[in-house]
Amino acid sequence: QSMLTLQHFLVRPKVLGLYRSAIRASKYIPDPHSRRETIAWIRSEFERNRDVEDIVRLSAFIS
């Protein structure tokens, strides 16, 4: 894995915070099946974009 640039270093905690917030927010979904589906979708979207290194795209994801 390559060394992170300063921009990547600054964006990473924001992305992780967004992930955590989304997972936490899903606990308010009353239907257990819908909640599990939502958590699975959140995980899959973050996994799908895990290797994105373009700062512009990363910034767009978190805004």
C-alpha cells in the first residue's frame, strides 16, 4: 500500500465517520429485515469504493 498524501490522511477519518454515522442511524429503522438490508447495503457501497484514491471523488462521497 502506498503512503497516504496529506489530503488522503485528512479525508480518511471523515469517510470512517460517515460510515459509522450511517451504521448508527440504521438502528432507528424499526423493521429488522429492512435494518439488516440497509446495513448490508451501506457496507457493500463502502467496500465497492474502498480503493478509490481520487481526492475529488472522495470529497464528493463525503459531501
